[in-house]
Amino acid sequence: TWRRVACDCALDLVKVDEAGAVLDVGRRTRTIPPALARALDVRDAGRCRFPGCNHRRFLDRHHIEHWSRNGKTKLDNLLTLCSAHHRLVHEGGWTVELDGDEARFFRPDGTPLVWPKPPRVEDAVAELENTHAELAIGATTGLTRWDGRTPEYDWCVAAACCE
């Protein structure tokens, strides 16, 4: 009976993690199953992964090693790109590599696109605390040094224009 059932069927290998999330669906189809698409959305934070791009709409799921060239439909071969950057990769000669969760993009001449990583929120808060640690705030901190005289507007405009 199993031979009759399997006579004209196709066998798909689906690799899942401990929680049952799909990690790999093999080579039979390039279509990304819903569970793998959700994992990709979580990893890529639902935005384009091209450096400096934060588009969250009109996103495409890109096979880094193209499916037509034996690339697998698995999480470590997929990347989220907006339609403009997806076109840039396919038709503009740009390439992309994925090392763990870090995507590296290369221009058509092979030089890497270097983009500074955004500062972590914890680092920014610590930097602000360090910057303001020695500032003394007292009863006179908010007071101005203006003595009440009418300002000389000609001098103010000249000073503002020259700087």
C-alpha cells in the first residue's frame, strides 16, 4: 500500500528546529513556505537588509545563492530586500554574502560596501550619562545672563550671517 501511495508522489525533505520552525525545504521548490518566511521576517526585522535602507514595504525574499544555480531554500540562504535593492542585486551586478546574521554587500567591481553599524541603544544611553555626569545643575542653571537691555539687532544679524 505505501508503494502504491508513493508511486507518483514526490518526496520533500523538510528540516525543522526543536520548536518545529522550518529551516530548510530542500531543492524541489523555490517557494518559501510560511514558517520559513516568518523566521526570515523575525531575523531581518521585517525590513530591507541593504545597508542604510529601512524600507518595510514592498519587500522581496532573495535567494543569496540563486535557486536556479542549486541554491537551497533555507534560512541561511535567504535575505529580505526591498524591490529596488533586489533589482540592484539581480540586474545591477551587486552581490551579497550572509555570514551568520550579518549581510555583506559588494559593488559590481567587487569592493565591499562599508556602512557603519547603528549604535546600540545601551551605548547611546551610557554615552549621554558620561557626557552629562559632570554637569552641575543648580538653582541658577536655567537663568540667562541677559540684563534686560534692548538688543542691538544689527549686530545680532551681522554676527549670525558671518558664522
